[in-house]
Amino acid sequence: MTTGSDTCRDFGTEEAIEPEVCICDPHHHLWEYPAKRYLMEDLIEDIGQGNNVVRTVFVECGSKYRTDGPEALRPVGETEFVRKIADQSGRAPYGRLGVIEGIVGFADLTLGEGVAAVLEAHLEAGAGLFRGIRHSAAWDASGVIASYKSPPRGLLSDPMFRKGFALLGKYGLSFDAWLYHTQIRELLDLARAYPDTPIVLDHMGAPLGVGPYEGKREQVYGVWKEAIADLSQCPNVVVKVGGLGIPVCGFDWQARGRPVGSEELAGVMSRYCGWCIEKFGVDRCMFESNFPVDRSAYSYTVMWNGFKRMTKGFSAGERSALFHDTAARFYRLDQGR
């Protein structure tokens, strides 16, 4: 099963509460690196602890790229890999929990109009499952906060990036925005410039809590809160609610001597999740797992239990939107392959 530092964590034991709640997990990864792996059997092991996850969306993580051919097309290898796994849904070795119904891949949008060939290759490789692109923009001026794929400053404003971004609508694709809270206003400008392109903000815009932001939780929250409120004015933007287990958010659940439980987790996350839901509404918010990245902070069941605790007072329709319907609609999961 999974290898790497996260398997050494004792997450404690919690039974799934309200196991009947229907879940679409719109954000998980699968990867196989020399030092760690997290593949479909590992995801199924996490899901299988009483969680009613009926479908998922895979989001790119730089794994299984092609090793030859044009550099721009190498990320298509990841889509090919995930599509093969998705094809096994309902069959051995995954059984009924082989539930990937959408794929979000990477394409270098700074290729401008030249990225069209990459998008077309992803669509072909996805065989009806390919739904969108994530091109990481996460950057911080401090230079001490790690950033996935090391994007340059101001990527979302780059003219060539925007030429590539403009093609997403032509191909019926959405955009996953991975950035830090200090960059939410850059996304606001992009969303306003392309109001017909569906955008989802990953991990609530990752309010930072390390490096120069350590010990400034309330100050960061205030900046983040205002930026989220402004972004909510863009009707083409929705939010993935979760992701605070990412190390850069600085909650340090990974370093604790005892695992965090769902009640405590709900208490910490509720003001972030609650603000997103208040400003965007349940029809523009979707709970996410971000596994296995968040797996180093808490277990899959503890996380979903936390979301369930946070929404105890919500109506059945509101909960259905947050746990399943918004994600299924945004990623067009009911349109078939």
C-alpha cells in the first residue's frame, strides 16, 4: 500500500458518521514516485472506511508523464494513466469503488494558441472523462514557501498564459486555480476578463500560515476573508471547500503527538468553510478531500466527518449540493463519456 512519511502517522480511529451521505470527491491525486506512492487501491482503502463516495475527480499531480516525444505533450501521459484506471470501474481489482468520472490535467497555457494541440491530445486520451486544466500559479514573494511547479510571479496576468486560457472555452474545459491567499485578487482579474470560462478555486485559496505568515493567523484571515468576498462576485467562479491540511497553511496537525479528531477539525475549519459558503452559496461550493496531500494531517473519514458536523443544521438540499451536486454539475459528470 502507500509508502512515504504519511503512513507513519497515527490518525486514530473514527467511525463514519451519517454513512448514507452521498459524496462526490472532486479533488484527489494518484501518484507513484520513488519515495512515495498513492494509487487507486490506496484511495479505495481510505474511502472504504464507511464513506459513501459514489464518484470522484482526479486532479493532476505531475505523475506518469510520457518519457519521450514533444515536451508539451508529455503531461498527456498522466491522463492516459488515469483513464486506464477509470476504465476498471466496477471491475477487479477496484470493484464498485473504482469511481473516477472526471480528469483534470496539466497543460502549459503559456504556450498560448500552441496549447490547442495539447488540449486536443488530453481530450482524446481521456476518452470522454477529461474535464479541465490546472496550471499552478502558487507563488509567494518571500521565496521561502514551496510552490508546486515553481510558477513565475504574475502568471495569471501573463499575455501568453491568457491566450492559452482563452482556448479552454473553445474546448468546453474548466480551469482549476491553485494559488495562495495573497493571489486571490489576481484570479479575480482573470475571472472578470473571461466571464464565460468556469473556474474553481482550489483549497479555498490556501490561507498561508508559514514563513512570513507564521503567527499572523488573524491578519491573514482578514485579508483572505475580504478577497474571498470580492471573488464571490464573479458568477463563473466556484470554490473547493477544504484543503487546510496542506502544510503551507500552517495548522501543524502533522506534527502533533495525537491525531486531530473530526470535532476539533470542524471547529478549526468552520470559519473558513462557513465564510466561503456564506459568500458563494451552496450551489457554488463543493467539499473536497485533497488526498493524499491532506492525508498527512488527518484521515479521510475524520475529514468527511468534520464536514458533516459543520453542516448539521443545513437542509437536505443544501448538504446534497455541498457533498455531491455542485461538484457533479461543475465537472459535467452526468453528461456521460
